[in-house]
Amino acid sequence: MSLASLIKRLQDIMRKDSGVDGDAQRLAQIVWLIFLKVYDYKEEEAELDDNYVAVIPEGYRWRDWAVGESVKEQMTGPDLLDYVNNKLMPVLGGNAIRDEAGHDVVIFDKTDARSLLVKSIMGDATNYMKNGYLLREVVNLFNEVDLEDSNESHEFNDMYEGLLKGLQSAGTMGEFYTNRAITTFAIDHVNPKLGETLADWACGTGGFLIDALRHMEKQVELGDVEGMKQLQTAVRGAELKPLAYKLVVTNMLLHGIELPNIRYGDSLSEKSLSDYRGNDLVDCAALNPPYGGVALPEDLMSFPSDLRSSETADLFIALTEKRLKQNGRAVIVLPDGFLFGNDGAKLNIKKKLMQECNLHTIIRLPQSCFAPYTSIATNLLFFDKTGHTEETWFYRLDMPEGYKHFSKTKPMQRSHFECIDQWWDNRTEIEDDATSTYKAKKYTFAEIEANGFNLDLCGYPTEEKVILSPEETMENFVSRRAELDKEMDDKLAAIKALLEG
């Protein structure tokens, strides 16, 4: 089954169901179904080892209720709806159900890490579908995908990534997805090594984490069992929103991570900033924190008073700087507001970052790189914990030739960053003669400090504006109106002459 066909058929079936209202609910419904199918497939693989202890209780695995040897043996209609709503969902959430004797029993009572992962996904999952026959059609569509077939497994993964992109059109959930071209470029230049750990404390659907895994997979040689084990613990993340959390966990399972190390909760209030040490620290970090988020009181209390910015994106910078190991490397996607902001906490965070880390590169991204979902101007800040900042390079990435803006049909590509790839290891200042500015330039710490730590230095051309007095403005208006009136009179006279002729 083709990717486009599977997605269209899922959408067509679920649109008929009165319980599913819009893209957000449709995605939420699909996510827990995908999770259970993928998890059961992974368990079947693991059961080849005689010592493996199954996580999901028998009778509640995908193979037990979603698959049947014949159509007659498949639960459907009201029976399927009753089973899903009153047995499957509460059991896998770790809740009690009523047995035949009328007693409340907890069937899924295990508390090991894998069991807790399943409970965290299914605990607040909701079956929105009200028609059991349509639910059976959806389940059977997923049964048509054979994850043992490498081609179909790859196609299924592509479908899943397509669903992740669909979040961008599902209201405010667009914050969960970051353009693949950006994540790949960022990870390439953070360059996580096999044996290191990369974290994203606002991971959304896991774009940075998956690209980091792919980057490190290339470093594993054929037959390297130890290298494959290192990949299992190579990335970690955290996510506050429940749907995004389910998406990233399933995404990690699809990419071969047996026990995804993804924390469900608010990274900013996990503990006091001064308490991070030991295993809390990581070798690399890559994240795109939510913009415009307002910090909660408990978030602010986790930070020193001089760093308590009201914007969550600012707090994520301070958190990342704190949780990097010595010689660690990081990249953060940030809006322009952080670059030129000079309120107390924002200014203190910039000072702390440059004094305790080497903020070596800031890449100004084209304004429409997140189009059509947002027009916020964004930047990539690369820094490492090798010492204080001595100089910072700024590079302005312009729209590629032939593009007026990026769009769904003409999205940003990894190849658009090749000019920076070529410049990265042999940095020179690049003047832009056409606009009397520059595309690349460096500033020393002393110059940035003298400029009040304003980091908005990426060389965008600006137009000089002439401010007129009220009297001059009125005179210009009257003069221009007289010119337009004369043009109109001349054209009317010409038309009248033609008609008389």
C-alpha cells in the first residue's frame, strides 16, 4: 500500500465517524493505535529471546484483539467498541476493571521501566471513535502494513513522519515539528559521536533526536554489537504536551530504540538549576524551544532570581548551558527577540552564556523557513563549553536563487545549507556588495559587550527612512493629489476626444 493511499484511506474512514472532530482528534486516535501495533511488533521480535518477559498482558496485545485469522474471528461493531473503551484502555493505563465475579482488579500492575512507558502512553489516551465498524476498518488498514517487510516498514515510517508534519496544520500543535533541513544541518555541525549522549529538553516529536541517531548510526560498523548497544542510550528528551510525548516515543520505537528515554513533563521545573550534576549532564544538546511561551511560577522558582525571564525560550538557554558537560556542544533555534532583547533577565542570560560558554556561531535563517505555519524570524545559536567567548561569527543565510519564499510545495532543503558547510571550517568575512552589508562577519566579545550584548548583527540590509514634519507631510500630500488629479483630467479629456471623433 502506498503512503499517500494509506493516509487518504485513514482520513476517509475517520471522517465518517461522528466522534472524531478535526485533525487533532484524528491524529490522537491514530497515535495510540500506531503505538500498540509497533510495540507488539517489537515485543514479537524480542520474544525470540527465551528469557524475554512480555510487557503487555496476554489478551491485550495487538495480536490478541486487532488481528484475526478470518473476518469472522475479528471483533467488530459494538463488541470491539466495548472492548476498547472498557477493557483495553483502562487495563493498559494501569487502572482497575470489573471481573466476572464483580471485583475490581488491576491486570497490568507491573512497575518496571517498560511497563511504566506503556502506561504513560495509554494512561490518558482516548478512543474518539463511536462506530465500532469504522474502528475495525481503521485497525485493518494498519494490519495491511507488514513491519517485517523492510520496504513496508520504511514506508510506514515515512507515513508516520508525514503525520508529524500534519501537526503543523492542527492548531497550536505546529510547535512540535521542526523542518528536517534545519535539524539535519544543526546535528551535522554539533556532530554527536558514538558513545556520547545528546538531549533535547523540549523535544516535540523528536526531530533532533532522530537526526542524532541517524548521524551516530553511520559511525557503527557492521557487526559492532557494542556500538548498537550505545545507540540505545545515545539520546534523551523531555516533552510537556501529551500528544507530542506519545508521538516522540512511538517515533523512537520505529527507529529501533527499545526503551526511549523520554521524560513526560516540564523540563524547566524538573529541579532547581543549581542541582543538576552527574547523570543530569550531557555531551550534546539540540533543541527548538517553544517561542512566546510564558514561564509558569514553578518554572521561575527553579532559576536564580537574575535569570528569571518570563519567556520560556530564554530559560531553556540557561538550562542547556547548565546541563552541558565540560567540552559539550549545543545548538538552539531562537527567535530574533532573544538576540536584541535587553531586559534584565534576558541580558543576564546572554552574559552568562558568553562568559561560561563559547558562543562561536549564529546563523540567521531566512524568514520563511517555517512557512506557511509561522513567519517568525529565527536563528541557530551554536555554542560549546570549552571556555568563554572570544569572538562570535554571524552568517546570514539568504533565500536560495529562484525562491521568493519557502512553502509546502517548495520547502527548505538540506542542500540550501551547503554554502555554510563550505564556509564552516574556513571562515572568512563575506561582503554583500549588492546591499552594502555582509553575509558573514565576526565580532569580538569586547565589541559585543560594548554594544550592550545586542546579538542582532547578521547584516540584513536596512532602508534609510526619512521622517518628515507634519507640515511637510501635508504639503507632499496636497502636491501629490494635484498631480493625480491632473493625470485623471488628461485621461478623461483623451477619452472624450476619442468618443467625439
